[in-house]
Amino acid sequence: MIRYQEGLKFEEMINQVIWGDCLEVMKAIPDKSIDMIITSPPYFGLRAYLPKNHPDKKKEIGLESSMEEHIKVLLEIFKEVKRVL
């Protein structure tokens, strides 16, 4: 497992489990270069994983202010999923 950092080359990601924000990571991956993605998106408003003062709290999916905003975030993610597959 490797933690994603800006500037990480795609070649360094091959055959790795990558720990990072899904949008940031996928934006660093070339089009149609992934064979499989396994995901389990969080439900809206159901669970919070990070403590309130965590620096990545604003990136946490599922804590949006409305269902519409939650769906918008998921659509943005799955647009990138489609691009890299």
C-alpha cells in the first residue's frame, strides 16, 4: 500500500493499493488505463469516519448538506471512474 502524494507517477501506482482521496488519485491516472475498480461509496449522512478536527474532514463523502449535493459528489467521482476504465 502506498499513500498518494501529488506528483506520484502513474508507473509507481501500478499493482499497488493506493491510499488517498479518490478524486485526487484518479485525476493522476491516464484514460482507460485501469482494468478494475472496487468501491463501496458511503451512504448519505450515515457515517463519519474522521474526527471533527481532522484536516481531511471536508473531503469526507456522505456528510454533504443535502442529498442533491451528495449525488453531485458521487457523479463527479464516477465520471472519473468511467474515464480511467
